[in-house]
Amino acid sequence: MYGDDIHLRLHRIRAERLRSEALRARSSHRPRPLHRPRRLRSRLGWTLVEVGLRLATPRPWPVRYPSPAPPS
């Protein structure tokens, strides 16, 4: 179709701009050290996953055995 090459060129220009913006942001951002809150957040996240899986798993119904016949 007409204009496909223009669309691709605009896409490449936008991708280059986003990459350069990401590179600038990455270089200006100082890396934060791995410390306790990150471990706590990770543990909390896995606990929430475990709770969600328990809620999503159907419970087996309790098996009811027939009561013994009364003596005659």
C-alpha cells in the first residue's frame, strides 16, 4: 500500500527517540542498593500469590459416610 514506507520511517524515528530518552533516564538515575524493603516486598508478593492460589483451588467436599443402621 501507499505510505507503508512513511509509516515505517516514522516508527523508526519514534523508536530512536524513545531509546535515547531511556538511555538518558538510565544514566541520570542512580541505582538503589538491594536492601530489606525489597526482600520484604518480594516475600509479601509471593505470600499474596500463595493466598490467591489457595482461593482459586476448589476445596474437596467432606465425604459423608452413611450412618450405621440402628439395631433392631
